[in-house]
Amino acid sequence: MEISKDKFKVVGTQLEDAEKISKPSLSFWKDVFVRFRKNKLALFGLVLLAILIFMAIFGPMMTEYDYKQNDLANKNQAPSSEHWFGTDDLGRDVFTRTWEGARISIFIGVAAALIDLCIGVIWGGIAGYKGGRTDEFMMRFADILYGIPYLLLVILLMVVLGQGLGTMILAMTITGWINMSRIVRGQVLSLKNQEYVLAAKTLGANTTRIMGKHLIPNAMGPILVTMTLTVPSAIFTEAFLSFLGLGLTPPLASWGTMANDGLPALRYYPWRLFFPAIFICLTIFAFNVVGDGLRDALDPRLRK
Amino acid sequence: MAKYIGKRLLYMLISLWLIVTATFFFMRMAPGNPFTSEKQLPPEIEANLNAHYGLDQPWYVQYGEYLLRILKWDFGPSFKYKSQTVNDLISEGFPVSFLLGLEAIFLAVAIGVLLGIIAALKHNKWQDYTAMIVAVLGISVPSFIMASFLQYFLAIKWGIFPVARWEGFMYTVLPALALASTPMAFIARLTRSSMLEVLANDYIKTAKSKGLSSGAITVKHAIRNAMLPVVTYMGPLTASILTGSFVIERIFGLPGLGAHFVTSISNRDYTVIMGVTVFYSILLLVSILLVDIAYGIIDPRIKLAGGKKGE
Amino acid sequence: MEKILEVKDLKVSFQTYGGQVQAVRGVSFDLHKGETLAIVGESGSGKSVTSQTIMKLIPMPPGQITGGQILFNGDDIVPKSEKEMENIRGKEISMIFQDPMTSLNPTMRVGTQIMEVLIKHQNMSKQEAKKRATELLRLVGIPMPEKRVVQYPHEFSGGMRQRAMIAIALAASPKLLIADEPTTALDVTIQAQILDLMKELQNKMDTSIIFITHDLGVVANVADRVAVMYAGQIVEMGTVDEIFYDPRHPYTWGLLASMPSLENDNDAELAAIPGTPPDLTNPPKGDAFAARNQYALAIDFEEEPPMFQISETHFAKTWLLHPDAPQVNPPESVMKRIRKLSSNFEKPVLVKEGK
């Protein structure tokens, strides 16, 4: 082997080369987005969600019918070019009512999730940040409330408060926030003692900076996932209550009340149950897979 | 262990007391007097009725008597059906609900665990994807919709199963399936993720380095540890089966307690709603307590710690 | 001496999202009966992967043996099936892992975990196995073994658990024991006890040991020979004396210089090796250590160095041993240790490729 002598010269370390990282560095949320995009099912859920929301906004305008307009001459019609999803026992157009129902169901879901978020973040945030006695007391309180069977309490409240949109959201959120508060507290508790937060403190970062730069972005993930998964459970609860006859009062349409109305006629007019039922499932499905996809995308253990 | 159970028991009693108290005051707040809803009663009869049910007493006396009655396992009368008490309803309807619930729990656990284990062992293969899509569908279809679909296709259209009523085993299959579908899906997902976590543990590698076959590792080392989170899900499972039974029993026309409860809700039969709610709460809280104790027995680490997962 | 293990040009890689990671890039060594070989290196140097590959414990996929042979008693285990491996694992070769806190099953009695090996490999009945498990616990120095045998791992301290792990590993009297950083997770005082126990049992059972560590200090106590790994390759290998008193590879110098020692003068500074190990998805051209090497030659950035032989047992993979290379002196703290070893050849000899 012949190698020219000048190759044998000490040149020493070349650390710039060694420290060069071959992978481009991505910001946290960009990284999350990239991973989310790889998840076909979650992406499908997101598209589905977009379509459902689009239809909830524009669907009722696509027909000449009004959701509460009775047409007794045309009751219980099967789906046709005239009535795309058929008509119900009062001759109302099921297509129009379905999208009208979508508005209400999605509104209930989102409203419940937002209220849970507000109460949960405040309660859990204070408990986690203060720690000690305050934390102990606040969490014991939440524990005891949590011990009360959720749906039973909601049913009880609906019986007492009377039916209606507002009472329904109130009934759902009265113990619904506990889950969120536990998650927020857990996040705050674990994050505030993380080395990098301590490091930021030692470097002289003030509280606002620590909150804004470290605590909130890191707690954001689990909070977002919990919210995404609260929406379908609220939609489910609405449908469930309506199915028990504790839902909205007619002529308001929600998917739950429509399914409830359709049930006795299942044998002869199945579309009256099937259309709202299918959209309940699709919506819950879409929120669930988006939530799952987000959680997987946020989980650093899956990072490669 | 005793301290652990004691603590759980205390929380349970506080929750229970809260529920009983809340039901009591909610029902007093509820619109109208129980007897006013149907037809106008002559004042003297109403006064008689009020006296008969103790409604003319001040609220704290009523409350005290109510608590005492619950302690004596007496859930009160029905205002709508004079001859029937809540205890009658329970002894009549609960056996049906209980049987149906047991069948559904069995289905949910057996199929859910099996699906979850297969998915974890075949991680990222088609079996995994299939099982998880089935699971996410199961979670997305509420039990009452599942029930209507099953009833429409399997009973009305194809006539494989009877449509409704309670006259033998075949009559229980569809309701139990409908009740089990959502929790089954949850259990499948839970089992899968906890199984994957367990399989990544060092002690699985130790077991492999001993020369154990993968079958022996799965059965002896992985499944038992993976079952721990599934055991904690038994409490929520009971709750889900129980509340699910309200609508399922109604759809399939079963004479269970859930169906009676729904009827009492639509009749606004307050004393029955109250009594059944309290009964359900006791049932749920006791089953959650039992699950906690069972967990303590299964996980040897709990005995010393007196809390969950010591160390 | 009888050769028990011979690893020839072993290559292992892992398929990841970021591409193929070449974790082990052509490793060769051998091991004699009753001998202890220490494999030393930083985390990510491929030492654990190498050892786990010997038992085929790496998950496949994503792991894959892309080349080479592992001859155990002259028998290549690379092509062996899982079923065949089950009769080797635990019986012929066994392993102790780094963290005793996680390597025992938390919901299974310690005794049962030992008995599993005995029932599988020694065809013992449950009663016999339980008796033997108790004896083994006594052998590894656990007091009151009759009581301990029915306890769960959380009732054991860290050191006790590692003793129990050793009992599991040695239950079937294997010919080869692989210890993957067995003392890293333990207190210093316990470390010494565990090392003593391993040596004592090795003498009793005549087992060969592969001892994996990142701690050169431990090596001096336990090993007969040492292999230094860097970036998936063995860069220097020799007897303990050769590595400690006549190291030739700049990476070994770096490791020795960064090791605190009582003999060092108080004013002698501990020298750290600058930089971080290379990304093995995309191994650098030439010598993988070049970028961090203050003695790097121009050629190190172009051409991978060949293996040079310094004595019958001493090998190093560096261009510095080439006849044309300049004379460089190792760091001062290493300089002080260097002794003339009589077994050295007159001049380093180039080892021909494909030997």
C-alpha cells in the first residue's frame, strides 16, 4: 500500500464536522405536524371532520326545506331525489334536519369541551402550581366528585333542571371538567420541577417567560388531546340523553332526538334512525381518530 | 392493605353521602309537587297524601328519615304506582339487568383482551391494524345505535335472532353484544397499549435470555402484567354497562331495572328516580371498591405501599 | 486454551425512520474458556448490540445481522432458528442486564423466576427446582434464602436484585456469561461486592465472561483482556496490561486520560474527549474517531485505518502505527503509565485484510 507521506501529518480535531447534525432540526409543532401527517387514519379523520363541519354550515341551505316545516302529505317518505334522506313522521326533510342537528350536536360538543377546558385549566393549574395543602384539598374535592357516576348525575340534573340546550351543557360540565383539571395538574406538577425549567430559572428567566416558553407549550399537547376526546363524549352524552327523552324539545333537531324519534319506526322507516345514527358515529369516529393521531404525534417516545 | 381498603371505603362513603344528599335536594327542587302533575287533586286528599309520605314535615326531618331509610336498604315508594315500592322494582328488574350485564362484561373482557393481545403481538402488522380499526369503530358507535343496527339487520331483516323480549338465551345475545361493543373496544385498545409497554420492559428480555419460548413469555410474563390496567378499567366498565342498559333494555323491550328507570324518568316519578339512582350509585361504588381490592391482590407491590404502585 | 467463542467480522444494523443505522461494523474477537473479556466504550459504541447479538436478543426486525459469523463452540449461531436459540439461551449462554430494578418481573416471586430456568433446562420438578433456587440464592450471598425465595422483587434492594439476577443467569451453569454493565446502576460499595461475587463464581464454575462497561476502572479489576469499541468497531484490543500500560490508539488514550485515579497527581487534570460520537446512519469516511482526535492525521479523514498488531495479543486500528506516521506522544497522564512490555514485536505488523 503506497500512501504519499504528506498524508501523515497531524491535523488534529475537526469538531465542526463532528458536531454537524445530518437531520434538519424542526420546531416542536412542526415535528408534530409532520408525524400527524404520516398517520393516514388521523388525516382521514381530519378531512371527514372538515366535511362534516362544512355540511353543518351549508347543508341546511342546500335544500328548499326548513328543518321545522311540517308537510303531512309527504310523511315517512323513503329517500328520493325529492328528499335526499327521506322525510319523518311530520313530513319534515331528514336531510335538512340532519345538518341542522349537526350544528347542535357539534355546538354542544365544542361548548362542553371549552367549558371543561376553562374550569379544568384554572382548577388544575392552581392546584398544581400552588402544591401542598391547596393541592391536596382541591384534588380530594375533585376525587370525591369523580366518584359520582357521571351519566347518573347528568340524568338527575336534566330531570331537575328541565330539558334544554343550556341545561344540557351545564349538566355535562358540572363534573366533566375534573378529567381536564387532573391532566393540567399532572402536567404542571411534572413540568415545574423539570430540569430545564430549573435551568431556565437559574439563567434568570422570569415567571412569564417560564410560563410562556416552557410550561404552556409543553402542557398544550395533552390538553389538546383531552379536548379533542371530550367533544365526541359530549356528542355521545347528548345523543344518549335525547334517546332517554331528556334531550332538546321539539321542533329543535339534534342527532339524538332524531334517532329517538326514529326508533319506534325502525321496522318500516329505517332511514329515520339510520341517517342521524350514521352521522353520530362518523362524527365521534372523526374526533376520536384525530385525537388519537394527535396523541401519537405528540408522544415523544414514538419519536425517531 | 387494611389501610388502603379503609381509605377507599371512606372515599366511597363520602361520595355516596354526597349522592344521596344531592338526589334528595334535587328532587325537592324539581318542578312541581309529585302529585300535581297529572290531575288536580282535591286539597284535603293532597294533604292526606303529603302526610302519608311525610311531605308535611320540615325538610331536615325528611332528610334525616330518608338517610335512615337508605341505611335500612329501603329506597322508598313510587308516587305513580301506589302499590309498588322501589325495592319491588329492584327485586323484579335487577335480576334481568344483572344477567344481561354479566354476559356483556364477559363478552367485552374476553373478546377485548384477545383482540388487544393479538394486536400487540402482531404490532404494526395487518392483524394489528385490523384489530385497531375494529376497536376505533367500536368506540365510535354508541351502544344504542349499535343496538338498533343489530336489531334491524340480524333480527328484523335476516331473522337470525329474536327481535325483542326476554324468553331465553337467544334473546340475550343481541342486547349483550350491543352493550359490550364499546367497552370491548376500549379494553382492546387498553390491552394493546399496556401489552406493548410490558413487552418493551427489561424483564421480558431477561425471560427471553433464559431460553423461554415466546409463548411462555407471553403467557407467564407479559399478559399478567399487561392485565393490571385492564383490571382498573373494570370500574368504568361496570358503569358503562349499567348506563348502557337503560337504552338497550328499552330498545329490546327487556323487563330490566334500566327499562323501569327510563319509564320513571319519562313519567317524572321522582321517588323512583331517586331510589334507583341511589341503588345504582351503591352498586357502582361497591364494584369500584371491589376492583380496587382485587387490584391490590393481583399486584404484589401494593401491599407494602398502601397506595397505588409503590416504590 | 480452548476457544469457546469466535466472532468474525460481525455486522449488525437497525432499520429506523431516519435510515439504516450501522450499529456494529465488522467486529471480530475470540474468547477462551474461563477467560473474561471486557468490552469498553461510550454509549452508542455498539458494545451492547454486539453482546445481545451473540444471544440473538436484538429485536429482528428492525435489527438485522448483515454479515459475519458467531461461532460458539465452533458452531455458527447466526443461521440458527428461534427454537434452536431457546436451547442455547440460559443454558449455554446467559446474560445479566444493567438495571436490576427493571430486569426482574415485578409480579413474579424471585424464586419462581429462578425456577423457570431450572425447569426449562435441567428438567427439574417443581420441588427440586425450588430447593435448587434456594441453594442458588444462598450461593450468591443472599441471607435467609428460604424466606427470600418466595418474595417479590420489590422486597429486594438493588444489590440483592442484581445478586438474584446472577443466580438466574448461572442457574443452568452456562459456559458463557454476558454481563451488560452489571454494576452501573448500583452504589459504589455494592459494585465491588457484585464484582467479587462474579469473580468467585467464575472460578467455581469455570465460566467465560464478556463484561460490558463504559468504566475502565472496573475493567482493571475483572478482565483478562480488553476490547475498546468506538462507533461500532473494535479500535484496540489487548490484555489488561497492554491496554493500561501500553495503549496505542488515541481513543484509548482519551479514555485513560479521562479516568480519575489515585495514582494521578493532584494537579494532573482529567481530560475529556471533545465532541460526540458520529451518527452511524451515515458513518464518516476514513477513521470514525478522526474528527474528535487531536492527533488525527490527514489520511484519517480519507482512508479507514487498517488493524496493526503490536504483540501476539495486542491489536490497534490506527494510522499512527504506520511506518510513515510521525512520532506522537500520548497525553501526559497516559505517558506516565507507559511501560516497555517485553512481549511486543519489534515493530507493529499490518494485519492483512480478510485474515
